Amino acid sequence: MTAQTLFYIIIGIIVVNFIKDKILDAINAKHYNDPIPEELNDVYDKDEYQKSQTYKATNYRFGIWASLFSIVLTLAFLFLDGFEYVDTIARSYSDKPIIIALIFFGIIMIASDIITTPFAYYKTFVIEEKFGFNKTTKKLFILDKLKGLLMTAIIGGGIIALIIWFYQLTGNQFWLYAWGIVTVFTVFMNMFYSRLIVPLFNKQTPLEEGDLRNKISEYAKSVGFSLNKIFIIDGSKRSTKANAYFSGFGSEKRVTLYDTLVNDLEDDEIVAVLAHEVGHYKRKHIIFNLVTSILLTGLTLYILSIFISNPLLSNAIGVATPSFHVGLIAFGLLYSPISEITGLIMNYVSRVFEYQADDYAKSTYKAEPLITSLKKLSKNSLSNLTPHKAYVFMHYSHPTLLERVRNLRK
């Protein structure tokens, strides 16, 4: 196989993926006006439903233009040998592979962020603002961007540097060491994400004593679940949308509730949402997802180790001097169809897990408060009540609201 053939395979993957996504988006958009199922008639009133329809249509149109811009830019960058240009700049500053790689990825990361920021700004301050979701200030928007870039540079740069160092030392056996590094990092982040990373962006405060905490503690005790750390996060400083999540293991185990969730839901509904999260823990979903993620990372790194030394990878995207960092980019583009397949499988498993967590909440607490909480959360986020099955299959990590309500009422 020649480098040119590999180049056109990469172009084909990008174009086919774009067409597939746009067809799915169009099919899904045609079902925006489907009749609302009887079980969901109480989610929206007439005005709210019209608002949700407008919100979906607005995001659909915005998505078309944003993705068109993205694919045109990507294809132009590839056809005009953009990676060769960036690699030449990086090599002009150093002859050390690690430094070259860090400069290379740094240029791409900063350039990508500069290009995508106007779209993120429009999405936040025009679309989300228009529909009453946005609470982010321009100052906070900029600070979030800077913090995100800094974290990516420190953490991502550090991991890339270590992986290239191991590649220089061990050759194609580097994948074992890289897998070890990523595994340790993944477990560490699962343990301490809420303690170390979240405070950089949000304020977390322990749930104060009162009826809600007493009800949560009573439920946790009834299912033999040790839960001392319950935190409220100030999600309302960015958006009116609500969420809740479980994180950590052992002594670091904690539940985090968005302040918007606490404000929007009744106490019984919050306990029902919590029961759902406890269900994920009790059914070992968190462990399964962690182990599966680690195994998939190992498989990806092993396959990478087979091909990374082949100069065809670098040559395929127009870079004359073969290198690990350029090969990594080419490999990522070629590997995307496999990532798509594993992503579909993980989405399916995730949907099954959501049913199991709902069933756990129903059996250990009550179904009705969970149903009403799901309806309120859908209403408050103007979510789509009638998504197309193909779109759900390809993109949803959760069952639809209708599917969850029907399952809970069985």
C-alpha cells in the first residue's frame, strides 16, 4: 500500500463519517413534530412544547453549519499538507523528539481552540441565552477556556511526553508502559476527580443538615450503602440545566447534586435520583466501565504499537519525516471506524445499565418520584421526546424518556 492510498482512505473515512452523521441528524429532525406519546403528555404545555421544538430546530441548523465548517477546514488542512507545516515549525525549535511532539501538539491544540471558540461562544451566548439556559458570564467563559487549555497542556503533555520517552527506550514494547501510565491515571482520576479537578471550575459545599439530608441518609442506610459525602455543586453559575453524578471509591465515594437539581425537584424526587445513582454503584456499573475503558485503551495501544514504526503513517498525511507524534495523528484518523464500533457497543451497554439502575431505584425506593423527576429534567432542558430510533442507537448513552417511563411502570 502506498502513502497516497492511505491518504485517500483517511479522506474517505472523514467524508463517510460526516455524511452518516448528517443523514442521521436529518432523519432525527424529521421526527421533531411527531405526536407526543400519551405517557409524556404531561411533560410540556402547548407553549413549552413549541419552545422545545424551536430549540431543537435552532440547534439542528447550528450543527449543520458548524460541522460543515469543521469538515471543510479538516479536508483543506490535509490536502494542503498542514501537518507537514506544523511539524516543520516544531522541528525549527528543537531536535529532541519529546520537545518537537509537545510543540507540535501545542500548536494544533491552541489553533483548534481559537478556531472553535467562536462557535462555542455563539452556542453559549446566543442559542443558550435565547432559550433561558445560559448563566455563564463572559469572564467565566474565558476563564474556563484558559483553565481547560492549561489542564490539557499539563496532563496531556505530561502523558504524551512519558509515552514517547518509553517508545524511545523500549521500541514497540512501549504500549505496555503507556498502558500502565494511562491505567494509573484513569484510576486516580476516578478516585480524586471531584476532590482535585472539580474545585478548579466549581464550588462544592456539603449538603446541609435538614429534611433532604435526613431522607438521603435514611435511604442509604436502608440499602446498606455507606454515604457520608453528599455535595451540592454550583452548576447554576453556568446553566439552568440540572445533573447529578456519583464518583470515587472507598473513602472517596461521594454523590454530587447540582444546585439546579435541588431547586427544581422535590425531596422524594431527589432521593429517587440518588437511588438510581446508588443502583449504578450496587450493580458494579462503575467498576465495569472503568475496567472496560482500561482494556479498550490497552487494545488500542497494542494495535498502535504494531503500526507506529511504519513511515507510511506519517507520509500518509503529508509529513516527509516519520515520527511518533505524526504517526499518532494518522493512526487516530484510521482507527476512528473501530472507535465508532466500540462506542456503539458501550452506548448499548450504558443504556442497559440505565434500565438496571432505574429498576434498582424502583425496587429499593419508589418508581413514581423517579418518573416525575425524569419528566421535570427533560422539560427543563427542552429535550426531544420523539427521537428517531436510528439516532438513539447511534448516539444515546441513555434510553429515551419514553422507554424509561414504560420500564419503570412495568
